[in-house]
Amino acid sequence: MRKNKQSEIMYFNTENYVSYRCAYCGQKNVTEIDISMGFVQEYIEDCQVCCCPNTLKIMFNEISQSLDIDVTYSG
């Protein structure tokens, strides 16, 4: 099982997007982050390239305004 940590945040208009690498194939993916849903979120999202499921655990630090994302293969 591979694990990938990445915290690259991109801002488009007023929406927050984060890029991460698929834990299975390593390809870059982009997903939207909705901070209003809480500062700690966990959900499964399929890779946009290989369709393998990735568990994304997103942690937003309100004080430092930083984002940490743990990506693990959930197949």
C-alpha cells in the first residue's frame, strides 16, 4: 500500500482546489475542497486517470492556513 502526502493548494475564483497524486498509479489529480464541511474530512475519490479508489484525508489548519492531505490506495 502506497501513501502519498501533498499539500499543493490552487485557488480559482473563490473555490479551493488541491492536487494530489494517485496512491496506485502516481498520476496527478485535482479535486475541490469545501472547507465549510469541516477542517478534517475523509472520503474516497476515484483516480481521474486509472479509476482506482483513493482515500483522501484532508486536514486544514485554520491558524496557519495550511492544508495537509494523506492519500492511500483503498482497493
